[in-house]
Amino acid sequence: MTMTITVNDSVADKVMAFLNSLPQDTITVEQTRPWYADEVKSRIEEYKSGKLETTPLHEGMEEIEDYLREINSVAS
């Protein structure tokens, strides 16, 4: 039998643990979430934990503006 089940991300780990507890050769799991989902999840966890370095928007924009001014002066 083939079946498609949509699982909420908040319980996905529990569902996968249950499926993995079943005897091998009784179930095949094909995950269809996007390739980047694990990367996004890890970055969110890193941000929430405070380990991710961030730059305030105004500082980032100042750096970009300085860089563009430098490029503009070299091109002139």
C-alpha cells in the first residue's frame, strides 16, 4: 500500500522516531521536504540559541554604502 502523510514540523521528529522503530523492510520513508529545510532549521536554532552572529541593519547598510562609494570612486 502506498500512502502520503503530511506531518506538522512540530511533531516530525516524533513521527520519524516511530517509523524508525518499526521492523526494517516493513516501511519505506521518502521525505519530500525541500533540500534547504534542514539548513534553515539549523540556522533558526543557531539564531535562537544566541550563537549566530548578527549585524544590526543600519551597520550593514553603512558597510554596503561605504563599499559602493569606494567602487564608485575607483570607477571615476
